[in-house]
Amino acid sequence: MSGVVWDKNWSNWAWGSASVSLEAPQINPISLPAYMVREYDGRDLKLGSILAKNEFYTRYFITYKSGALTVSGIMNVPNSNSPAGGFPVLILNHGYIDPAIYTNGRGLKREQDYLARRGYAVVHSDYRNHALSGKDPDADMKFRLGYVEDVINAVYAVKNSDLAYLNKEKIGMLGHSMGGGVAINFLVTQPNLVKVAVLFAPVSADWQDNFEKWTSHRLELTQKLVAAYGSPQTSPEFWKNISAINFLDKIQTPIMVHHGDRDESVPIAWSDKLAGKLKENQKEVTYYTYSGEPHEFAWAWPLVMQRTADFFDRYLK
């Protein structure tokens, strides 16, 4: 089996065919602490074909480099004259869609449209293994931390680009569901890289919750993960270190969370816990709940977006 394999003392690891001996104590490369200290090289942001155009913005196919991988996505660029310093930029992280059926730019399309009309350049990463992005066969064995890497590199690709109409300093993030989890991991590992973040019905910041709800039913994957890392019961330190709930003290970014109480996909209790822990850590968090609203929001969506855009405006305009 490819992937990271640890011995019982956590002092040696093997990745693919290469083996490295580490002297304890060392950081497990599959952990949030490892993603805090690693180097990132997001670069080579390229605008491809025009996918759509309306009165308010132009939608482009984009690619950028995330490590050795090329990652695809879309960018909505307002058609108006850019303000001094360029358009503020929002990085949007989509929720889970089976990569086998996912298409470029899918997910959060309402939000992409709304925020571009509000005057933001909207960058939506497909992530690795999605659409026309490069392939990472070990993504699930790395608890999809590769998606976090791709989003970090999306920000660096914006910052390192020569697109003068993008404001390289005024960058925010929005994540929905799994993409909300990506955003939380981003915020604890790169606390100063964006200025503001909004989470829509995010998955749990405690990986054991996500494992029990979704992964444990995938028997083959569960067996591989437990064989490689141990279970939450047998290897609690490993599971602690992949769970952002234990690193919220690192966050420097104001956060807004939205969650409906009729969400059948992601329990609202997970956002209750996240908001509570953020407050315990004296972080700036605004938390809205919506009676009768499902995972994607329905009747309250206009209010959700108004609150979201106003929040972004406060920090980015």
C-alpha cells in the first residue's frame, strides 16, 4: 500500500518507495503541525479560455501550480474598472462532490456569481483529483490534507501572479461543508495568509466526528487508515494532530459561521462546538443559525449572502 506508514514508536516513516529515519521527537508529516511549518510554492496562475461573460463579470478557466501538481479552477473577474490596488480576492472552497462526476468550477456557483457582482475577484479551486487537476492517489490516505495544500497554494498563486487587477493583500476565504473543513485547517496552519473567513455548514473540526460519520462506513479505506495510523482509540495523539479543534489558538482571522438547524448532512452541533471553542480561545467569531434551513440553505440564502458580503466588505473594502 502506498502512503505514509509509521512504526509503533512513530519514529520512522515511509512514503512510497522512499524510507526516511527520523530521530524523535519529530512531526508526523500527516498532521496539522507539519502543514504549519512546511514551505509552499503556489505559482503560475494562468487565465485560460473565457467560460462565460455577463454585464458584471467575466468567468475564466484557470490553472495554477500546487507543488508538483497543476490544479484547475475558475475565476470570476468584475468587468468594472478595478479600484486602487486591485479587486479584493475571495478564495472559495467547495464541498464534497464525487470526483468522478465533478466538473470544473462546480459547487458554490450561486456564491461565485453573487460575490463577483459585489465587486470581488472570485477564485474557485477544483482541488487535486477534480476536473482537470493533477492526480494524487493518496489523497484519502492523507485525510484530504492535499486539498488544504491546494488552497494555500491558490492564495500564494494569486500573490505571486502578475495580474495587477488582483489585490494581493486583501484576500478572504469562504468554504462550504467539506470546504469549510478545508478552510478551518487553512486558518490554523496559515493564520496570517487571509484577512477574513466565512464558513457555511462546515464539517467537524474534530476529525473523529467526520471519521465516524462518513469514513467508518467505507470498510476498505477504514482498514487501511487504521493499519497506517491507528484508530482514534489506539492512537489519540495522531487524531488530535489532524483535528483543527485542538489548534484554534493559532487563528488570527475574524470568522463568520452559518448553519441551518435542519441540516441532514452536517450536524449543527458541530458548528455549535466550533463557535464555542473559538469563543473560549477569545477569537473573533460571529455565528448565525437558521431555523428550518437545510445544508445548502434555501429560504434564508439571501440573508446568508447579505451578511456574508457585508462581513467581507468590512475587512476587505
